[in-house]
Amino acid sequence: MFEKVSPESLGISSENIQKFVELLEENRFSTHDILIARGDKLCFEKYYAPFKQGDLHRIYSSTKSFVGLAIGCLEQDGLINLDDRIDKYFPEETKNQPDENLKSQSIRDMLRMSTGKPCRHWWFGPKCTDRVRFYFENPRKETRPAGGIFEYDSMGSFVLGALVERITGMPFIDYLRTKFLDEIGFSKEAYCLKCPGGHSWGDSALLCTPRDFLLTARFVMNGGEWNGKQLLNREYIKAATSKQIDVNVIGDYDYYSRGYGYQFRLTYGDGFLFNGMGCQQAVCIPEKDLILIYNGDNQGKDYAYKLVVDGFFKIIANHVSDAPLPENPAAQEALHNYVKDLKLAVAIGEKESDWMDKINGKTYTMCENDMGITKIGLEFKDGKGYFNYTNAQGDKTLEFGMCENTFGLFPQEGYADEVGGVYTPGHYLKCAASAAWVMPHQLFIKVQIIDKYFGNLNIMLGFVGNQVSMFMKSAAEDFLEEYQGYAGGVLIKE
């Protein structure tokens, strides 16, 4: 499966693929990998170092689509009916919930995110010791009949995953292995992080390879068939990737507002999406037999999702030919040469400034600020920099490259590891850090968390006389919150 061939042999222009990648680069996206396939052949596969083929990569909310497929397998095995009430399977957790709309919502209602109560989105922290109970103990007063309208309900997707695990007695991803993942060649190493209470983090935390992602997208595009075997009911797949409820509550009609199926977002034409935070996306276009896999971390850039999908349709999908195109060696070589050296995004600017000598090794005492940072300082040597600071945890050092990434551990201790939302002493997340002088007196530091969790932190430092201004802005889920805000400081006299 997925023999590597030229784009032109699949009716795709190498020039258009290059234009698509150029679009992403022009917008300074933090891209991790791009794969383009048509039918059972692969015509483009690019990994941005340090990411490489075979790496497990978290796909965030695209995990929901896997849960949706697992529910289809339960139905096929006769273990559930989609119109069953959810409290049938969670009697203990729902017994003290007075809202009948929440208790009576069906599995089908939850699949299409038309649940009976507004979701409790933020479950992270010590108050949540069992996420299933946390969902059903929802204290909000608002209520509505299930099945009426769409509201994004990530917690509901998690509960569907917990339902699979409660019925089968195994992690939902292991159940899927017995149903079709092993058959299609899904990697043995893939797994899902856990939530408080012990169930898989089924709405956000599957880690698999980009090729695993592609294989699963191809399986769905095949209608649940693989090598002549119907492994998952074709009618369920059709329903899951068709409009089950309208989502267009603001009258828009773009890539994101075409409707929702069973844990799949619908897009242009007959297309559908696996769609995860930061742009973990499988764009599936049945009428063209075409799939795009895009993974990256573009949190904080809400326009990124639309640009990836719209760009793929406008530049590539809308121009594919039903017949092979003439081979174009020059365009293929140009594409190869353009992408071969592309790596994980870095800070863009100048490597040096006259200010470097003025501030090298110096320390600034900071005014009171929301980040709790009391001191900062910078050191520069051998083409690298070191951002030293003191916060509530003590003295910290972040190493960065000048206009290139340095890879290490982000200095904040205790962010979650295998169990989401749980403080983990001694644990540090892997990161890439780079910096550049964007003005002679302004240093920009770009930090990218590249671990089981993705996130980004941007730091701007501006130097005026013997003073410094600092701005930090982060984009991540349940970490880096300490790194948000403004502060000023004064040089400590030696």
C-alpha cells in the first residue's frame, strides 16, 4: 500500500504541490509533515526535521474520528444500538444528574454532537479525578432536548471512547486493532494517553505515525473495505461521513460549516475531515480519490485550518486530472530542491545586534507581573543564546539558537505526561527554541513544544537604555499558562 510514484502519474501537478507548500511557508506555519495520496499511491511525503517517517505524532481531536469508527464497530458487533440512551451504560455516573436531557441523550446524539446540555470544556486540574463522572456531574443550569442543535462537545467524544472501553474491556485503540487497524498495517507502537479515572483520552490524545493516519483515512475512503474484505459496515461509514446535523449557526459557508457526521467534520463537495487542534488534519475528497495528511502546530493561528484546507482545494484538488499528466522532470526536480531542506520553523530576523554586547551576561530585576518572573538575563556565545529567568519554581535557563533551532527540554517542571491534566514532578517537555533580532533593540524568541503535547511560546524583549520590556504569549492546552503577559525591568548595577 502507498507505492511512491510521481505526482504527474496520478494526475497531479508537481508545480501545484510546490505552490501549496510555498503557501504554508509564506504564512510561517509550523509544519511537521505533509503527505499527499491518490488511490493507493503516494506522490508526496515530506517531514520537517526533527520530525521523520515513523515518528509517533499526536493528532489531537482527529482522535475523535477514531472513536467514531470504534462506535461503528460496536454497532456492527451487535453490542449497542445507536439510539440507546447513554445512561444505560453509565447508571452510577448519571444517577445523581437531575437533567433528563443529559441522561437520555442517545449515542447517535453524542456522535453528531447534538447533546442535551452545554459541555464542560475545561476539565484539567485537581477537581477532576474521574473524567467520566466529571462529564455527567455537569452542574450547568442550561438544558435542551438532545438531537436539536450542534454544539462542539469534546467531552462527549471522550465519553464515547469510555463507552467502547467499558463494553469491550480494553483500550479503544486495542479494540480497533482487532477490528481493522492490524489488517490495514497500523503501527503496533501507536497508543493513546489517559485521563483521570483511567480511560483513554479519546477526544484528543492518539499518537500514531503520519502513515497510520493516512492508512486510516484510506480505509474510511474505501467505505470500510480493505483488500476485498468489508471490515466495517459500509452504511455506517457513509452515515459517519455524511451530514447528520447542520453546524452553520452564523450563516457562513466555508470549509468548516458544511455539516457534521459521526465525529467527522464535512467540507467542500463530498469531502470530510479528520480535524485536530493545531492543524492535525486528514482532508479526504472521495470524488477525487484524494487525501492530504497535514500535521503541524499552528495553535494561536485560527486562520491556519482554513488556509490548509482551502489551499489544498484551490491549488491542488480542483486541478487534478482524471488521466495521468505528462511527466515533468524539471518541475519534479524543482519541487524536490525546494522542500529538501525545509525544517521546523524558526525565528526570522538577524543573528546579531549591537545590543548583544551591551546586555550579554547582564541581569534585570523585573517589576511585579502576572508571570511571577522576578529576574531575567541573556547570555550569547558560540552562535547560541541563553535566556535566564527566575519564576515561582526558581532559576531557569532556556537555550536557543540564533535563527536556527536548538533542541532540549523546556525548563518548567511538572507538566502532564501520560495522564492528561495531572502534575508530574520531575517531568519536562521536549522543545525547539530559536531567536532573532527583529529590530536592533528587539529580540524575538520562538519556543515550540514538540512532545506528546504541542504548544508554542513567543517572547519579545525590547531594550531601552538600562531598561527592558518583555511580552510573552503562549498557545497550548493546559500548560504554558505561566507564560502570558507583559513586564518591565531595570538593569541591576554591578
